Amino acid sequence: RATHDQPTAVRVRVDPGVERFLDGLQGEVAADLSATTGDYLIWRRDNLPAYHLAVVLDDASQGVTTVVRGCDLLETTPVHRHLQRALGLPAPEYLHTPIVLSREGQKLSKQTGAAPIDVGDRASLAARVLALLGTDTPDELRGAAPRTLWSWALAHWHVTDLRGRQAWSAEVAGGATPDPSAPAGSGRAPPA
């Protein structure tokens, strides 16, 4: 970089081969980085670290052992695993959770203009959150106080209830079913 007149970026060379890891929810993930991402950026031309380098160094410096994040980031994980190995850093375990999609198939977020959650009816909100976690609230608990719902959920819910699911329709909280085949970021909303 020091020999260039113009600001330059730094990339990590990716040799042919498959990067594999076991995701705690999505199962085995395999990616040929040379075919999918190619050499990836770790330092930007504006002299700032790129996301891949920042997240890998941050996780290592904080001693992170498990990363839980949305399936929309599943495709970046093989890059992070590759960089961790290249830098001699420990690789945490990963669990990629389902994301919630709008009717148009966009991830619900501030960036996509999703409406904020109405927290007025806390019992209904708690039941919707449980639905997004793959748990059907028993009829006898419908309308129960959130504390009662959370107590029931702690006894009956397990993270494996989300295994293999990458996306939920925004309507799931209102009773629609998830589309476990919809890949994260596919733009395909589950049928209503």
C-alpha cells in the first residue's frame, strides 16, 4: 500500500476450495469462496477497516464464543471463518436465526421502512414474539399477561424449534405459517 500514489484497498486472496462449518440452526453450510465472493475486502480505500475484518477482530478481542444473528448474514460467515483461520483466530459457534420478511419479501428493518412495533397491547405482542420464535401459544394462555407467557415459553421453547428456518412472513405473528424453504434474502415471501 505504501508504494501507491493513490489510496488502495486490501483484499485477502481466496484459493479454490470449500469452506465448511456447522451452523447451530441451519446445519452444515458449505461455500466455495473462490466461486461466490472471490478475493474479499478487509481494508477500504478510505483507510477504514471493512466489515469482515472489523467483525472478526472484534469477536476475537472480546472472546466471543457464540454468534447469534439473522440468516441474512449467513452468506458472510464462510468469509469470516476463512479470515479467522488466516489470522490464526478462534472461530466461534454460529446460530443464524430466521428473519422476518414483509409481504414483498423484504427484511423488516428501519432501512426498508418497516413500521415500529406497537407496544400498547403487551400480551398480544408477547404472543406474536413467541409465534416468531416458532411457538404456538396454547389457547388457554391467549390474552394472558406477558409474565405468564414468558414463564410458559421458558419451560416449553427450545432454540431447535427454529432449526432449518431462514425466514418468516410478517403475518406469522398473526397466525400464518413460516416458509422454511425461503432462503434468507431471497425476496420470496411465504404464501399467505
